[in-house]
Amino acid sequence: MDTTQAHNEKIAKLTFASVYPAYLAKVEKKGRTKEELDQVITWLTGYSTAEQQALIEEKATFATFFQRARLNPNASLITGVICGYRVEEITHPLTQQVRYLDKLVDELAKGKTMEKILRTT
């Protein structure tokens, strides 16, 4: 699925620092923890909790965030619809990576087991 150039640019300019509190609020509202959220982000990006915090303090954009990330080789196993887009059909790499993260956070908030979220079973 193709997204518009304007949509892709908007996502690239978003800062991880501006989105992380929304991710955290979403998962905590559903009884999940900050540690679980950080574990999901680590699985996808390779960032430790300390590295995630440094990126928040730096106010890194998603473009920078994913450019520096060591994307998990199993990220392509993330499928489904998030924000109206089927993640496996998104053709713009950065937009797809951001939607991967959104999908993982959504799965965490919906109560999926960590094994399923981290694609280990």
C-alpha cells in the first residue's frame, strides 16, 4: 500500500519523545508495564532502555530513530492493520517501521502474550 509523500514526511518528523508517552499511557491503561513496553521496543529496534531514554532526551525524530536502529530480522513477521493500513503492504520503509512499532504497542495493550508479540512462538 502506498502512502502519500506528505504522510511519510509527517511521520519522519515526529519525535520519539512526543509519541512514547502516548504509547506508555495506552499500555498502562490496559494493565501492562513500562518495562514490557521497553522490552517490545528493544525487540524491534535493538535499543536498550538507556538508549531509548537518550533518544527521548535528544528528541530524535522517527527518521533518526529508525536510521540508527538495528531492526529485528523477524520484524517482517508483524502483520495486520494499524491506523487503517495493513503493515505488511506499506511500501515506504520508514512508515512501515513506525507502523510495526505501533502494531506491537497495540498488541501489548490488547493483552497478547509477550511470546506472541515478540514472534517467538
